[in-house]
Amino acid sequence: MATLRREAGMSQEKAAELLQRSPATIHRIENGDHRVRFRDIEVKAMCELYDTSPDDRAELLGLTAETRTRGASAWWHDYTNTRIPSWLGLYVQLESSAERIREYGPEAVPGLLQTREYAAEVTGLPHGLIDAQEVERQVDFRMERQRLLSNPRPPHLSVVLSEAVIRRVVGGPKVMVAQLQHLLDVTLSPSVQLRVLPLTAGAHAGMTSGFIALEFPHMPGTSEPLEPPLVYVDSLTGALYLDKATEVAVYNLAWDDVTSRALDEKSSRMLIIETMEAFTRG
């Protein structure tokens, strides 16, 4: 790919600008760094930019597929018989290499913080989509993801939850008490921060949807991240991966807005405890 770029008379910096990626990412793609996300759409864009021949394009797309296959030893590939959507599989790869994760959850506890019982309730929705055995496999997958938080160098996880999330009865009061206690326990870790956005906060920038913002470590000895920051927004049938600087900037503003309206960590814990006590009283 580097040869094709040079033959097109283009620098890495110019290619990065036109492709709306960081120079570091272009460098990593050209050098076959296994940590980079090789996607057909990006390789096709580079081929078009460099005006490559049909033969070169076919070869490069084949190498792209091979690169993805070489990652098959990762833990999530143990779940190939599970109906994990392809877009979620990509997200898990990104999540596992992130340095910082920020998530706004308007409707449910984030997957990294769910108990098994809570996860089983929300994974089975909508009813009739998957059977009980598949629900169990997907819950196993989610529980495995949570090992990320117990790594020697875990990512810093910052979560803002709508107050509706902690008050919504999922699976009954007993399940909710266990889930809320788990939130209190996991946030004792210095790498996990949880705040609650109260219903009294009024209109806010997170009302459109939940989102997850990922930031990645820097390349050794440089100020360039291994991957540009991105935002992940999912739905029942797909997901958006937003990595253009202008897109990420919008979600940074949304994050600033919800955090400015959220309770502080101490007050959030107090509200969670009060909600637990209410569930316990029935």
C-alpha cells in the first residue's frame, strides 16, 4: 500500500487528510500492524485514492480478509457458534484495546457492568428473537467481556446513567438489588467512575440516544494515538462507528453536557443506595 501511495505522488499526511484518518493509522495500515482495524471500505477508499489497478485492488482486499482471519485466536472467537452480530464483534475488539471508555446509558446498565441475571433479562429482548439456549450463550459472552475491567491495566471507564436505568425494574426487585449492589462494588475500583443523571436534569444532549466513546493509547514515543477516537452507537439491527473528527466532536459536546448535569459520584452512590432500599422494602 505504501508503494501505491508513493506511485500516486502522495505523502502519508496528505493521504490521511483525504481519507479522514490519522497519519498514524495510515502508517499502521501500510506496515501491517495487527492492532489496526482493516476494513474493506477503507481499503477500497485507499485504492480509489491511489487509482490502483483492478488486480492490485483484488489482491489488497484479499490481504484484508486474511488479516482479519489472523486475529482468530482472540477470546471472542470462542463464541463463533453464538449469534453475536458482526458489528458487535468489531466493537469488542476495539473495546479491548481502548485506553478510555465513556458511556452514556439512557435505558439499561452497560454490558460491562451488568450482573448475569440482569444481562439474561435484557439479552432475551425482544421476546421470540432468540431461544433460551442462545440467550445463555450471549450472556456468557457478555460476562467474558467484563474480564477487561480486571486486567492488570484496565481501561478507564466513565459511565453516566439516566436515573430511569436504576429505577426501572428489570427481572424483579431481587435482580435489581443485586444489580445496584454490583454497581456500588465495581465503582470502588479507581478505574471505574459512575454518575447518575437525575430525572430533574431536564432536557439534555443525550436524549437522542446512548453512545460509547473510545480513546486509544498513543504510539510509543509519539503523540499519535494507535487509532483515532471513535464513537459507537448501536441499535437492534446495526451500529454506527463514527471516527471523523467532526462527528467525535459532537459527541464530546454531548458528553460534556450530560456530565455537567449529572450528580457527583458521592451523590450518585447515595441515590443508588436509596433506590436499593426502596426495592428491598417492596
